Amino acid sequence: MKIVNQMLAGAFALLFFACAGQKDQLVKIDTKHGQIVAVLFDDTPVHKSNFIDLVESGRFDSTEFHRVIPDFMVQGGDVFGKEEMPSEEWPTLPAEILPQFFHKKGMIAAARQGNNINPERRSSGSQFYIVLGKVYSELELTTDVPKLQAAFMQYVQLESQKELRDTYSRLYEAGEYDSLNSFVLSKRDEIEQSLNMKLTKDISDERVEAYTSIGGTPHLDDEYTVFGEVIQGLEVAERIAQEQRGPRDKPVNPVVMKVSVENMAKSKIEKQFGYQYPDGK
């Protein structure tokens, strides 16, 4: 028994030191508003490797956060535009869209062109965005909103729904769109039962928990590659999003970035930043 215990103790020690010795690349994005620190996911190796290569070659430096929208996201890293490469020559990356990585607040994802010209959902070879978003109710998250909107317009045409039509018209004419959306959502179950149709959608418990607590942008899920996460300095991204904007949501006063990478033991990253690697990786 003593020998067995010694063997188990030795195995656990080897496992501990192996994990402690694993290193990762810590990404640091410096701006006039402060520093953002992030990790990139091993499960999206193409995006991670490409991002690190751009950092180590200095190509991200002096690019800008060129599109910023409060309560949505901040986007930057237009390397190829900075380098005056013809847009038709801008490289793209194959999509690495994984269900475990979704658009909760603080996630880093790759920008891309729309589905009409990019049905494979290939990512930009350099541009990325940091998710900000907002907090949602569980009702919002579990409702097929476009389908509900269509069903609602059908429902209010019923002769018995004059009061509903009047309320909708009043809110619409007053420009109280948030209240209008809440009102339509509140009628989901009633409409579902009356018209005998399903107006709900499936969403994992993990996503519901994230979006109802820290928030994010759920409508982007499963469409864009999420490949990293901010682990410190998310408030910096929020300050960037508050910049005065001009055409195409570009800050009037440029927000330039300088990006660096530091190799650090994963155990140190977890301890220093309070970050937990997925599945203990």
C-alpha cells in the first residue's frame, strides 16, 4: 500500500509540474486609454497563430480601433489597410467557429465580410473586435424574435385585439422602442398559444447564464470566429467605445494601438489574472 501511495503521489506531482510548466502567449494591447490584456484559445490554432505572427512582426503597431459602438463592440487591427495593400489581395482565414466560444462580454472575435460574398464565413486576416454588448433577459434570449415580430403583426390584425393594436400604435408613435420591444416579447406565450406556433429557440444554459449576467452580443453567435478573451482591462475597451464618432463609427480622435506578446506560464496567468483555462488546458 505504501508503494502504491508513493506512486500516486509521484504521478500527481508530475501532473502538477507539467501543468505549471505549460506556457501561453499573453497579448497586451496598449492604447491612450490604457492596456488590454488577453489570451487566445488553443482550440482556434489558425487564428491564434496568425494573430501572434502579426504581433511579433510589429504589423499591428500603429493600427487603430477604427470602428467603435457603445454597448456593442470595438473593432481594430486593419493591418492591410495600413500597409496600403489592395483590398482584393487581403488574406483571409478559414472559419474556426466552435460552440464553446460565444459572444459574451470580453470575447475577441475575427471580423469578416458578409455571407452574401463570404458564405464560408472566412475571417479577416487581421481585423478583430472586442465584444461589449449588453445584458439580456432570459425571455429575450429564448425567443425567436424575427418570427415573433411576424406573428405579432398577424395577431394584432384579429378583430379581438383592438386594445393590443392601440397600445402598439401608441408606443410606436411615441418612439418608445425599448418599451415596444418589451411589450411584444411579453405577448410571446399568448401569441404562441393562439396561433399554435413555436416562437421559442434553443440556447444552452451556459449562454443564458452569461448573457443574463455579464452580457454580450448573442445575435453574432455561430457566425463569427471567437478566438480569444480579455482577462484584464475590459474597462479600457469600454472607454474606447465612448469616443466621439464620425462617419462609419470611426473615432474622430484616432485610438492607436501598440500590441506585444509575452510568454508566461499558464499557472501564473491563472494566479495573476484570475483566469481559468477552459477544461484545465
